[in-house]
Amino acid sequence: KEKKKGRECCSLPCSSWEERLADAVTPLWRLPYQEQLQVKYESQRKILQTLASCLEELGTDTQTPGGLCCPLQPVVPSPIVNGYRNKSTFSVNRGPDGNPKTVGLYVGTGRGRNIVCVKANHLKNIPPKHKQVAQCYEKFIRCSPLEPCILFHEGGHWRELVVRTTSHGHTMAIITFHPQALGQEALAAQKALLKEFFTCGPGTVCALTSLYFQESTMTRCSHEQSPFQLLYGEPHIFEEVLGLKFRISPDAFFQVNTSAAEVLYQAVRELSQAGGDTVLLDICCGTGTIGLSLAHQLSKVIGIEVVEKAIEDARWNAAYNGISNSEFHSGRAEVVLPQLLSSWEDARPVVAVVNPSRAGLHYRVVRAIRNCKSIQRLLYISCKPEGEAMRNFLELCCPPDPGKKLAGEPFAPMLAIPFDMFPHTVHCELMLLFTR
């Protein structure tokens, strides 16, 4: 029955598959933009109501009118609504026509065994340049005698494509390749063919600034696990944010919507209320964008980031922009931050900004923040506040708990501002201001 159903699905017209992908990835794409913002406002309101209820159960009454834990401002719109993504990840798998060398995004699930790889033509959030590079990569692998790597144990080689672009017109392409049992000579031949395709062949239309190649035997590999190999062009691309120039490495975190990120960082600057004697702790700092954009009004910026290459970028960014009052630490925040704060004797006020992944902050990070008396103001930026971040909110705001080693005075939510970093999707970035 499943096979028959799959054949029926694959008989759909291409445009129908692309619309199904758009509905899956950008479910609000059919709505006028103002209606999208209203949908997101309602979802954020429910999140704050949930947080208020959970805090009440812990004995912390912070409810405001409407049952929220703090005032909620309207969703701040994105300055750019279409084609705003500066980074896109494309998979390789069987397309609606059964071709296993299709480059696009998935419809279906692995558990349901109904995955189909569909081209991104209908996705409003992906810019034309990203789609062009994906189409060229598809053309290349379809001419290659090597098979795609769909399931690791079944062999094959060609895998993901990541495209990064900047407002300066820079384009970086990163191709992931499973080496399987290929020797160095065969690998070198494939890299040479890729370079030739994008510099002398049909791929020249992409005008790549950088072409990277990564040999990966895992779903995701860091540079330390498997180095990114530069096949052509510049090792970095560059972006400008709030008048500062930022260097971006292949795996460095950078907000996916640059223009909306500028609006977000301006709000961070205002809400931090940081003066000339303030130290800013930028936790999960990526390439240092938040801390460095505030550095001119601060006494010092301290950034922490797990991706070593991103820290190299942050240090370069500070030096290039003439910022001398910053320091950046590479390592897991749950290791670096407690060590940093355990001997903290600085009398200067400290403001913390955290911008973690969807997994939220490690418990030891929250505990270190709670137990540092100098931190009286905290800005938590979350792309998924209804997920693990909710656990962090409760740990920050619950009464002191000796059993969990949460001895410090609890924080209280004071203000929530949603930012639409992801038009056409149901997601937005929520910034919560906590004080104590």
C-alpha cells in the first residue's frame, strides 16, 4: 500500500510538489504579510501565557493583564519579506520523478518512508542566487558517474549543498561529499572536476566568491572533525551590520536574515541600558555581531562560542573594526562561563546576552548566570521559546533552590519583543528582558 501510495504521489505535476514544499516549509506564504505578523503575535502571546502559568505553579506571580508573564510588544516586521535568507541548505535525494540526483528540500519524513526531494522554486524565503547554485549543483551531479549518498550504508558520495550570500554580492558554496572507499587520487579528481565546473563550465553563472568541499562520514561535521577544503576563491565572505564589517567562515553562525538582525541588535542596544562602565557577556556569540555592535558604548565585551572558527572570525572582526575592548573565548559555554564567573571580582555592572540554538542553554550556564550577583540584567534571544528555552526561563525565574544549586536571586521577565526573522514561516525570534 505504501509503495502504491508513493507512486501516486510522484505522479503529481511538478508545480503541485513545489506548492506542497512551500506549504511545509513556509506555511504562511499564502497570507498577506500583516496577517502573518498577527498569527505570530498570537503564538507568542500563548507562549507568555504558558510561562506565566508555569511561574505561578512555582510560587512566582508575575502575571500582567491578559494572563501574560510580562508586557508583549507587537511583532517587529522584517525589512525584507522575500528572499531574505543569507544561508540555505539543500539536500540530495529522489525527486518526484524518481531521479535520485535531485537537489532541493524534503517533503515527507524518514519515519513515514515517504521522503521526496523537491526543488525550491516556490519558496519565497530563498533568494534566486541560492536557487541558481542549487540548480547548477544538480546539473553537475547528474553528469557525474558517482552516485548520491542517500543512506550512508548504501554507499554513494554526493550529499548536501550549503549556500551563503551577503549584501555585498558575495556567494559561498559548500559541498558535502561522503568519501566511502575512494582513495586520495580519486578524491582529488572529483575536487578538480567541481572546481572546473564552477570556474570554467556551466557553473560560472553562479559567480562564486568561495567554493568549499568537505569530506564527511557523518550527518554533520565541524571543521575540527573534517576540515572545510577551499577549492576556489576567497576563504571568507563579508557582511556589513550597523556600520561594522564582519568576516564569515563556512560553519560560523550568522543570523539568517541580515536586515532583520540589524533591527534586533538595535533593540538589544537600547534594552541593555549599558553605560560606559558596563561589561557585556555575549554568550553563544557566533562571529561576535551583537557584542561588537555595542562595544563602543561599553567598558568591555566578553564573547563565548563553541565553534572555534567563529571565534577566529570574531577576533578578526574586532581587530578590523578597531575594537580593542573585547575578548573572545572558544569552547562550550557550560565549561567556559562557570570558570570565568567563579573568580569574578569585577565591580563593574554586567549585562548578559544569550542567543542559543534551539537546544537552549545548558543547565550549568543558567546556574552560573543565576549565581553571579553582578548580572542584574539579561537579554534572552530565542528562535524557539516554546521549546527548551522555556526550561531556561523557569530556571532563571524560580525561587532559590539549594538542591539544584540555584542560590542567586531569581530574575523576573519584564518585557517581550518578537522579531520576524523568518517571514512566511510560523517562527519568529523572541527577545525576553529579565531583570533582578
